[in-house]
Amino acid sequence: MSVTNLINIVSQFKIEGRFLSAAPIGSGHINDSWLITTEPSDVPDYVLQRINHAIFRDVPELTNNILKVTRHLRQRLLCVDAGIPFFHIIQLIQTRTGNYFFHDTDGNYWRLYDHVRNTKSYDIVRNPALAREAGKAFGIFQYLTSDLDATSLFEILPDFHHIAARLTAFRETIRLNPANRVSGVSDEIAFVESRADEMHSILRLGEQGKIPLRVTHNDTKFNNVLFNTADKAIAVVDLDTVMPGYILYDFGDAIRTGANTGAEDEADLSKVNIDLSLFEAYASGYLEITDNFLEKSEIEYLAFSAKFMTYIIGLRFLTDYIDGDHYYKTMFQGHNLQRARAQFKLLQSMEQHFREMREIIRIYT
């Protein structure tokens, strides 16, 4: 994307100051993002994103979800007690025509957020203090949205964490074998199938009404938390997948990404394990905020949710690999398979330490 094109796109929005520079940022698998620096120095900078509308097919509803949740968060912050730390709510910037996204002549959809200056994020968190801060951040997000009717949000990605639907798609992809890759992943397929029944547990709880439907973030990777220069968590970002769901999905995905001793796509599987010190730190921060409103049934399955989310993300990576790599961005041949193997190794580590994980949850509730 040329600078001239980026300048033209940014000019469609109501920004303060003048465009100075643009630089790619982020490590997300889906959208493309640029940090837009402006001048003079006392005006805000921005984050420009090209929305992947092949995945987020209803951009108006996607935008409505984000606006509804961020407005609710701001309103709630005005009335909550002083026990909530400082929390920044990201803000969509209007276009010059009054919308919150721009649709260009090439069919691309663009949006602009305010940039939170002097912040950083982490792809891998090895410090328990940071893990605890991230737990508090996602706990605050869920506490502040706990009184927002989840059914008022659009299900932007239907069946996103629906295990029965994911397994059906997985088995159909195996049957079709479009990229002729099935013969090379027989061990991974067996791994998935051997745990398939157990992984229906959260879905069954929901269908039986034993856990409530809540507003969920659905992408609680640690790099979706912004930290200030003192390493205090001050914001949760990437609200594309905010929609109705079970809170267990959010807790589990945070542990999957944040308490992993290796990278999400680690090639050396000996480096991939659950770090119980990070698990405990995250859980303690999270439960400090959420223990007073979570139901007992939700708390009981927090440890299991980490296994579930690691399983389902590994399943999705493996499905995409067998399908020919159409969903996730890949950097090299076999990238999705490498990602899947790393997730399955992490799941094995969680299985080995599951009793300890459950005991940690009990300590903080």
C-alpha cells in the first residue's frame, strides 16, 4: 500500500492535525493495520485498519457491535466504584460523511481508531506481574459489560467457538481433502478425535442453561491488552469479535496465549508448556475483578476452558491447513500445521497439570 493511497484514505476521516507518516503495526492474523502519525505533536495519532471483509462480511453490523460496546463501557466507567483502575476505551473516528468506516472504490473497508500513545503490548508474557495485569484488564472489560444484554449484539462470526460446528467442518474438510494434505496429518487427526467428546462440555453447559450467555471479547490474546510505561494494563483492544458467548471462551483463550512458554507457532515443541506461575497470576488478577459476579458453574470450568480453547484453536489451524490455508495469514508453507502442533503440545501440557490448575482457581475464589 503506497503512502499516497494511505494519505487519501486517512483524509476521509475527521482527524486532528495533518498526516505525517504511516508504518505497519501489529501481529494479527486477519486485518492489516498502520500507525498513522500526525503533526503537530500535540494532536492525536491514529490506527488505520483495512478490515478483512472476506471474514467479517457484515461490516455495518461489525461496526455497530463495536460502537455499542465502547459506548456502554464509557457509560459504565462514569458510575462504577473507585476500585476500578484507570481504563482507556478505544474510540472509532468518524468519516467526513458521518459513518465509522470508509468503503473505497476497490471494495476495501477501512476504519480509524484513536492511538493510545506511550503504550505497548506483548506477544509472549513471561512476567507474572504482567499476566496479573492482563487478567485484571479482561476482568474489567467483562465486569463493565456484565449488565449489557448479550443478545443485543450481532453474532458477527456465527458458531465461532461452537465445537460441534467446528468438528463438522473439520471432518468435511478431511473428506474433501482439497489440498491433498490429509495423508500427512493422520496423527493430528487422531489427536483431535480422541478428545472430541470431552470438548463438548462447555457447549452442553450452555445448552442446558447452566452457564449464562454474556458479552464476550472472543480474542483475548495478551497482545490485545495495552500496557503503559509502568507496565500497568490500561486498555483492551481488537473488538472485532465481541458478540454473545460464554465467558469461559475468554478466560481460556487468554491462558492459551498468555501462559504458554512458547510462541503460538513455535516450531520447537520442547519449548511449549503451560507456565503455572503465569496461569496463577492471570487467574488471580481476573478473579479479583470477576469473582463477585461470575456464577459458580462458570468458575468451576475456568481451568477446563484453557484446555478447550487450546484444542479448538489447534483444530481451526489444522482445518485451515487441510483446506489449503484460506482463513489465516501464513508466512510459509506448513505454517498452519506448525501452529496446530504447537497448540496440541500445549494442550498435552495442560492435561498433565490440570489438577494443579483447578486447585489454583479454588485458591482465589
